[in-house]
Amino acid sequence: MYKVVLDVMGGDFAPSSTLKGAELALKKFPELHLYLVGKESVLKSWEGRKRVSLYYTEEVVKMEESPKVALKRKKEASIFKGLELIKNGEAQAFVSAGNSGAIVGGAIFILGRLEGVRRPAIATLLPSLKDPFVLIDAGANVDSKPFDLFQFGVMGSIFLEKVCGRKNPKIALLSIGEETGKGNTLVKKAHQFFIESNLNYVGNIESRDIFLGDVDVVVCDGFIGNICLKLSEGLAEAILEMLKNEVKNSFIYLLGMKLAKGAIKSFRKKADWREHGGAPLLGVKGNVIIAHGRSDAVAIENAIRVAINSIKFNLVNRLENAIAKTVGVGEKE
């Protein structure tokens, strides 16, 4: 049985979207047991359901709230109470679409980092012309050091290889040019760690090339990664909307749209962030999945799927073993 905690109160459309997502996941995954954390008034109707355990709390971390303040003043909030279930060994993974800063801060404070990890990172799957690739870090850190980027590459590679089945993933550093000498000091120093490792490192990659699918893991600082993530999401949505607007202006365009309906549907599915569900926070002592703040039921269901796969493939232990091999390497930084 896969034991997954769901923060019912997290997300722009919670609790309705999270509960609908919970329903979908329970139907799809017969070996799933959900631990729902939220307000009693929201969860009362779920009492007595099979494969469901309820944990009540009246405190919630709002999306705009300061993570540091929340950690001090709202220790019983759904995010932190859910993470406690992982720490206590009652459950095996945690999923939330809530305040990402609070999730990261809570995971570090409550669960702790894996030995040797200075900065945990968010690994997000993004579509490409070939197979999906991992962007890491997608927003957990804004002041990373060169060795942090190297460890992001190690963790992203392990996640893609063990959970997603990609053998010997190609890793690249996101920079302003593919030439070795291009980039800021952070990228140049991180490059040295990568070339001295046994990872399948292919050098720098420019942002315009990341969606070609020639690289499996794209490594960057969380500040840059989060901008890339949100830019790509916004661009995909804008392209679809512009296409709709153009079609309205011509009967021929509308006819062509209908003929290409299958291709457009396929494109929409590949570009839809909901299909990838949630992004694992790699480098903490537990399976923590951060879902998009705008997650609907489908996105929540897929985030739970990512949590199940993380448990199934023993992701945390595999990361711990991989990171142990890098301990001491960064001392020369």
C-alpha cells in the first residue's frame, strides 16, 4: 500500500479541486491510501471511507503569506502537519499545491536535508520535441553556489533515470551561450565540477534550445529556473489563445482547425503542465511533491501519481546514495 499525504487546503482552487483530485486518484490507484489533512468542516463528509485517513487542523498557510512567519506562527497548519506524518513514519510521501516557500521551508525544517545536501531543489518535468526533460532548480533557491548546481544535476539525473526510466541522462547547464567560456561566475565554476565528474555532462545550453529535446536535465539557479518555468507556461497558453482568436476571423481557418483537431488536442496535452502533476523537492529526507498553485483535480491526481512513483522506486534512498559520493568534492569551491 502506498501511503500518501494530501494537503487538502493547498492551492488556488482548494479544497474542491484537491478533494476531486483525491477521488480520481483513489479510483485510479487501488494500492493507494490517502492521508487527508485539512479543516474538519471540509473533511467531515469523508469519515468512514475506505483507504482514507483524516487529520484535522484549522490552520492554513495562505499563498501570499511569508513562509518564515508561517513556520513560526502556524505550526499546526496543514502543510506542516502533513510533513509531520512523513517524519513520524505514518506516511511515505507528501503532496501539496499550497505555498511553495512554506513547503520547501517546512520540508527542510521538519524532515531535514539529506546528508551532504546544502540546498534541496525542485525538479520540474517539461515537454520537448522528443521526451520530457527535467528543469532543476525550478524555484527553491535564489542564491545557489556552484557546487549546489552540481548537486542539482546529480539529483535531477537520478530522478529522471530511476523514476522516469531514462538511461544515462544528458545534463547541461543553462547559460547565455553554449560555448564553455559563456555565462556568469556561477555557471563557469559549476562547469568545472561537472566536467570532473562521471555524469553524462554535455556542456552549456541556451534557453532557446532546451525544448528541442537533445538534453535530459537542464540545471540552473532557482531564480532563473522559476522564470523559465513560468515563461514557458505562459507562452504555451498564449499560443493556444492566439490560435483560437485567429481561427475566429476566417471560415477557412475554422475548417482547417477542425481537420487538425486531433493534432491540436495532442499538442495541448503535451504542453499541459497538469499532465506532469507535481514537481519533487529533491534533497530532503522524504518524498515531497509540490503541485502547481493553480492545480485542478487532474493535476492533483497526477501529482499523487508522481508521489506513488517516488515511493515505488525508492527515490530518497537512491538520492542519498548518489549524494554520498559527492561529499567532500565541494570543499575546494
